[in-house]
Amino acid sequence: MSQANKEKKKIKPIKLEWNGSIAFSTEEKPIELKGNNTTLQNLEKKLAQKIKGKVNIRKETKGRSGKPVAILFNFTDPEAKNEESLKLLCSELKNKLACGGTTENKEIILMLRDIEKLKETLLKLGCVVNFSPK
């Protein structure tokens, strides 16, 4: 091989440089995030709020190794469309009912047998409950 071919095959490394610095702030919310055009107003919209209003509950065991779960769905509160608000309600219910749970597809799934206890807890939180068996 000639010297010209060897030089063509050499790949030059890409040099990455970072001109930024780490800034410490006493404020809780950032003013602006770089690269995303996200402002403070957009971040405030995503904050979690309490969910109130009507909610339907159904009990399922199919596809879960025979273990019963309670699924909360069809929330009438428009705040339920916010994923963070659903997570907040789910974590409150998990703490009060001492059970496991998650949020999927705008529904809350709780690994729980006692539906009556769930109804009472939701009523205390300000939700109107409608139980629909299967």
C-alpha cells in the first residue's frame, strides 16, 4: 500500500468541547431549559393537582395469575388527563391502602382485594365512586 492510501484510511477523531458551566441556584424552578424552548409557564402546566369528581372502579383477575386488582378508570375531572396527577393519586392510594399499584393508559391499577376500603378512601379524598363489576 502506498502512503496516500494509508492516509485516506485514517479516521480523524471528533473533538467534543463543552463551553457550558454548572450553575447553582437557590430558586426551585429553572427560568429556561436550553435546546427545548421550554419556559416556566410550560413547566407549571405539568405540575400535579388533586383529582376530584366521578371515577369508575372495576375488579379484574384475568391475565394476572388469578390475583385480583382494582382498576380506576373514566375520571370526569379534566385534571386526570395529566399523568403526574394520576401518579399523585396512585401514590396516595397506595400509602393509605398499603398495596401496590401503577398507572397505565390513564387508568390506575391497584393490587387490592378489598373494594369497600378503596371506596371509603376515595370518598375521603373527594371522589364520587361508581363500582361496575366486570
